Amino acid sequence: MMTTENISRRDYFAGQALAALLSDPELTMAPDQIAEHVFDVADAMVAELVKREAVQ
């Protein structure tokens, strides 16, 4: 069983993006499009965090 203790930032962000997308009753994206999109969002979030952490 996966817990939040062993989930990557990327997977966490993807899960949050997925929850937000699925809450839209007008969502028309296919499942494969959703999967690609949420991981694109997650990758962007992780890249931004890395950039900000490098500045500190």
C-alpha cells in the first residue's frame, strides 16, 4: 500500500492536478490525455521548486 510517506513530489503534484481536473463536470479529455496533462503539470511544479531551492 502506498502512503504519503513514500510518494514522490511529482506523484503528489500529479495527484493534486488529477483531483482538480476530475472535479470539473465539463471535462472532455480522454484518460490518456488527462494522464499526460497531470504529469506535465507535476513536472512543471517540480522544476519550479528546484529552481527556487537553488536560489535560496
